[in-house]
Amino acid sequence: MSSSTDPKMKAVVYLRQQAQVLHAKALERLAQQVASHLGDPFADVTNMIEKMIFRLMAEQKDEDDHKNWCDKELAKTDASISDKTDKVEELTTKINDADATVNKLTEEIKEANEMVAEIIAFMNEATEIRKVGKHENELAIKDSQDAQTAVANAIAVLTDF
């Protein structure tokens, strides 16, 4: 509003004019007091409220930014947990497979050791049989040599007679 259309301002102008015409200092002081109160009495409060609103909006923006950061970090953490859980399951499966393979190979080694023991027993038995056979062959060879010698002596005696 311009000062020429504002009724409060018209009243102040009129009081000043009358104070000059009447040379009344009291009217001049009244005009000054009325003029000083012409402004918006709530302007300071309005400014403080606007400043508070801007501060609250800035805080809200900071909190929103922080929440977005937290949400991203939670998403990363959830993805990491999921990946690690999958990895643990995969490794557990591999460990179980390896344990089963170890058990199977241990059983095969046990069976192979039993077969080796049987073969060694069989070889010991065969060696014993060969020793007995060798001894019998040596006796048979000695008997044969003795018999050949006796036959040769008998042929020599017969040939002499």
C-alpha cells in the first residue's frame, strides 16, 4: 500500500499538520508514536518463524540424506549377508562331498590293506609250500643220484662178469 492510500498514514500526516498549525508538541509526539507503530508488529516474529522453517527444512534434508545413505548401506549389508550365506552353503556342500570322498577312500584303503594282507599270507603259504617242495625235490634228486650211481655200479659189475 502506498502512504497516500493507507488510512493510518493519513492520520499521522494529519496529526503532524495539526501539530504545526497549533504548535503543539504533544500532538507531534503522538504523531511520532503512531508512526513508529505503523509497521507490522509481528514482523520480527514472522522473520524468526521463517528462519526456523528454513532451518527445519535444512535439517529435514540432512536427515533425508542420512536416511538414504543408511538405506544404501543396509541394502549393501543385506546383499553381502545373502552372498556370504550362499557361499557358506556352497562351501558346506563341498566339505560334505569331500568328507564323503574321504570316507569312501578310507574304506577302499581298508579293503586294499585287507587284500594285501591276504596276498601276503598267500605268498607266505606259497613260499612254505615251495620250501617243502624244494626239500622234497632235493631228496628226490639225491635219491635219483644215489640210484644212478647204484645202477652204474651194477652195470659195471655186470659188465665185468
